[in-house]
Amino acid sequence: MTEESITEILRTVKYPGFSRDIVSFGLVKQARGDHGKVYVRIELTSSKRDVAEAIDRDATKALAAEFGEDNIHVEVHLPTEETQAPQQQTTSGINRIIAVASGKGGVGKSTTSANLACAFRKMGLEVGLLDCDIYGPSIPLMMGASGRPEINAEEKIIPLNAHGVRVMSMGFINEGDNPVIWRGPMIVKTIQQFLFSVAWGNLDVLLVDLPPGTGDAQLTLCQTVPLAGGVIVTTPQEASLGVVRRGINMFRKVNVPILGIIENMSYFEDASGNRNFIFGEGGGRTEAERQNVPFLGEVPIIQSIREGGDAGVPVTAQDHQSGAGKAFFDAATALYSTAFK
Ligand SMILES: Nc1ncnc2c1ncn2[C@@H]1O[C@H](COP(=O)(O)OP(=O)(O)OP(=O)(O)O)[C@@H](O)[C@H]1O
Ligand SMILES: [Mg+2]
């Protein structure tokens, strides 16, 4: 009856609605055996009572099967009011915020964010897209959105509308090619403003395109923003180099659930339909399995994906749900099933 053996059993307890367990979500704060008794303390970050009850019941049942019903003391704690209140108050109307991250630059993170946003919109959801890439905001170009946002009567910034998606980006404020030279704390402040001083209205989901990398800036952002979860975009070759693991670790450090991995630029399909796995095959899926996180799909290299981005019309905003957009629609559907419970 060691901490390890108790924790091992708790790994079989899934967080309701997720394929991940309560240990990997970082919710188990204490697991201890003492004179034949098991003491477990679980601290939730959500105040949903039914979630707490389900976890309490499942954890108790799993431990009782091994150590006997009378020896199990499971405590499930809901977050305290102070730790919760600011989040609810400041992002009222936004149902869930999902961050899109990558360990490295240039893997197609912004392309993926823009296409997921448009796919969710086509699926009938109310969608926002927040570009947190202060230094190289590419969302305005990809979404075909430009101009200075207006301020409403409540002095909130009105996001621009592109393809039915509400979009906010530093690119709207700092128009043109002026380089933005800022220090970390200013970036976090600006992002907070984007989150809390923008008239997002009611959103089913706000997608956040994080700056590339997994350094301090990204970590701070993950802590600042009340995230429902994170998605990691990777290419096959970076997956095999452990870059994905850095992204996963970043989210885990701040207890943000990992909603899944999307592999971009998975293969190139030639004119006769042969798939060329230029960067190797299956890297993203293998890494997802190894890390025990959902794999959301593979997006091939397709010319119209690049063209759609350059023209400001992501492929998923175009009419069809087939062809180039299909892979992104499939990924959006998979993400929907892991994140929208
Ligand atoms: N699946 C794809 N097929 C074809 N082109 C793609 C695909 N994914 C991304 N691209 C192209 O690759 C380039 C880089 O993509 P993108 O800007 O989305 O990457 P990023 O990870 O956001 O980069 P950064 O780190 O600079 O923010 C863009 O020109 C984009 O159009
Ligand atoms: Mg980008």
C-alpha cells in the first residue's frame, strides 16, 4: 500500500467526459497508505458538483476493489470561491477557451487555428479566434480580416468578423509591418486585455493561437487564461524529436488538460493519388499513444491549404467539407468530441 500502488489504481479513474485519467490531469494531491487505510485527496479545478461526485464514486470503487471498502478515505475538494470567481466573472459568455500550441515555429499552428475556427463555425458553433502571436500575427492575413476594431458603448473592443468567426489580433492594432518590441509582462497584459476587454459576446469556443514554442511567455499565458484545454500541432518529424513532449509538459505543469495532438504536413499526395510521407509516417499518432493523449488527425500538405491561408479564406470556410478541408473538419469533429462535453 504505497503511494505508487495507490496512484497506479487512480490512473484507471477517468475524468468524466475525457479519455484521460485524474492522475495525469494533476488532480491527485495526496495518495497515502497508513496502517491499512488509504487516504486520497483530490483537488478539482472545476466546481461542477456532478463531476466531483462521479470522481469520488469511481475513485472509491477502484480503491475498494484492491484494499477493501472500509479502508478507503477519498476527499474530493472543489476549488475555493476566491480562486474561481475572477475567471467566471471576466470571461462570462465564453463557454470554453482552447489554446493551440506547438513546440516549434512554422508547423502550421496558425493555419490549423484558423481552419478549426472556420470548421467549428460551419458546424454551427459560435466561435472566437484570438491571435496571441504578438510578434508575428498571421491570423489577420489568413482570415482575411483587416482594419481597426471599433469600441462599443461599454468601452470594449469589438472583434472583427471574418467568415462568421469573431477575430482579435495584435495585427489590427499595430497595422503594417512595424516590428513589435515588447517585454514579456507587456505581452501578458495585452493578452489579458484581448481576453477581458473584448466584446466577445456569447461563444461556444474561443480558440487561442499561442506564440510558437513552450517557453516562459507561453507558460505564463496558459496560467493567465482560464483554459478548458490545449491542442498541440506538430509535424511528423518534430513529433519524433520530442518537441511534442515539451508542449505536453507545458500544459501539464499548469494543469491544463491536453485535448489532443494534430499532425500537420503529414504527407503529400501526388496527382495520381499516391501518398508520400516525406517526413516519415505516423510520428504524431505514435507520440500521442506514448503520452496517453488523444490523436485528433493528420492533415496532408495541400496547395489549396496554403493558398487559402494567403487569400484570407481558410479551406474550411470554403463551401465544401470534402477535399482539402476534410482533414481539418475531421480534426475539428474529433476535438469536438474530446472538448465539448
Ligand atoms: N497542411 C498544409 N498544406 C500546405 N501548406 C501549409 C499547410 N499547413 C501550413 N501550411 C503553410 O505553411 C506556412 C506556415 O504555416 P503557419 O503560418 O500556419 O505556421 P505557424 O506554426 O503558425 O508558424 P509561426 O511559428 O510562424 O507562427 C504557411 O505558408 C501555410 O500556408
Ligand atoms: Mg503562427
